[in-house]
Amino acid sequence: MSDPLTEVVRLLQPRAVFANIISGKGHWAVRYSEYGQPSFCIMLTGSCLLKVDGHEPLTLSAGDFVLLPTTPPFTISSFGPAPTIHIDPKVVPGGNGERRHGDLQGEPDMRSLGGAFLFDRAAPDLLISLLPTVVHVQGSDRLARLVRMVGEEYEDHKPGHEFMLSSLVGMMLIEAMRSTTAGSAPPGLLRGLGDERLAPALQQLHASVDQDWTVAQLADIAALSRSAFYERFVRTVGVAPMEYLLQWRMEIAKGLLRHEGLAVAEVADRVGYGSTSTFSVAFSRHVGQTPSRYARSDS
């Protein structure tokens, strides 16, 4: 297995399901109702104001990336007062070209690419559980280069366009997750990776998820006593170490069953179960259906 963030993106298989160029000039304001699914905003040129319900307003500038894992209601606007246009993203379809707000004549003051994610494999709950309500990445040269590439790819439609966009979106998700490991993430993997003691243990656990891990082994990697490691892990990651291992084994198993077409016995071995029956019982308790039924189901 690879490192934890690569593993998350591989499980999700993200791609932009739709996106629109959103531009504005002069005084303008747009109010979006709740969407409930992960969405993003990539600032291409200029700047604007973003107000997500329940959060302090954010100034967005060229090169910034904003990820809203659950997309609550929000308003995007110029910096001056303006009448507000209301849009329901569940009703108004995306992917229909540029949306211009404010003054329709001349070059816009700002241009952004806004859209929503579709995940080809895991449900978005996996991403939502890892991130804060608003992820705002700014001042990153690496991210600014990705933003420019996404903008160019979206507008040029060269051969391989869809693959390039999905790959770039995956890289942007990793950058967003990296930015949250410093403490803004809720309890979970990302906060754990920001902890200098827990990070090595998490990395080795993910690299060898099939190993018969014990709390004592993980505590040794973290250079902590067993009790100190356990308490720190629960406080930072949100669950006990063995419960965390079980959750990730089940996420990996779901992907192997549904998308790799592996036999239940092989999946059990891949995620660290010596007995197929033991794996089947654990999977059924965690997922709510047997491995074989899950592999045949559509959702």
C-alpha cells in the first residue's frame, strides 16, 4: 500500500462532474443554496469575497483553491454592496459555459472555475470525514501552478482532456489535505498526520494494512508508551487504534470487492485476515451486508 493521502485519493477516484467559469465585474453578489456534496472554487484571476454560512468571510485571490466538503449555503460577491442573485445548484445545471455577473461589458475583474466533484469509487463521506467545513489554500506556488493548469485544461479541450482534469483534481485534493494537517482538520487521519509522533505510526500502518498490528507495536514506532500512545491517538484521530485499522481495512476491502473483482478469500488476505469467515463477519458488521452481496450491489 502507498502513503495515506495517496490511498485516500485512490479510494475516492475524484473527477470534476461539472464546472463553470464564473466571472464578475463591478458590483455583484450571488447566493447559492445548500448543495450537500463536495464542491470547489479555483480562482483564476482577480479577487472576490466568499461568505460561507457559519464562517468568517474569506477574500479569494488568484491562485487560491477553496474546497467545501459538504457545500453549505454560501455567497460569492464583489467587495461593494449589490443586489443578490439566488441560485440553487441542485436545479441550475453546471457545465454550460461562463456565468457572468455584474457589468456584462468588457474584461471581468475576476474569473474563477467553480464546480462539484464526482467520486468514481468511494462515497464522499470518506472525504467529508477528513476535512473541515471550509478548506482555503492560499500562498502555495505549487497550488497556483495547478490552478493555472486546470484553467488551461478546462478551456482548451485538448485530447486527453478528461483524464488530465481528473488527475489535476486529484493533485489539488492532496494539496488541500496537506494544508489541513497542521491542526485545522477535525479529529481523523489528517490531524494524525500533523502530529509528529503519530505520523510515523499512521504511515507504517497504511503501508502494511495487512500486518497483524498491535497497539504496542504502533506505540514503539511513535516512541511513546502504550498508554500515552493510545490516549494521544484517540484524542487526535478520534477513535482507538484498532478501530481505526478496522475502518481502513474495510474501506480498502470495499474497493477491492467492487472494483477489482477479487474473490472474498483474496480480499480477506489482502487486508490482514487469515480466515475468510472472520473477515466476512467483520465486514458484515461494519458495512451492513456480506462481502459477496456488496460486490454484486450497485451502491
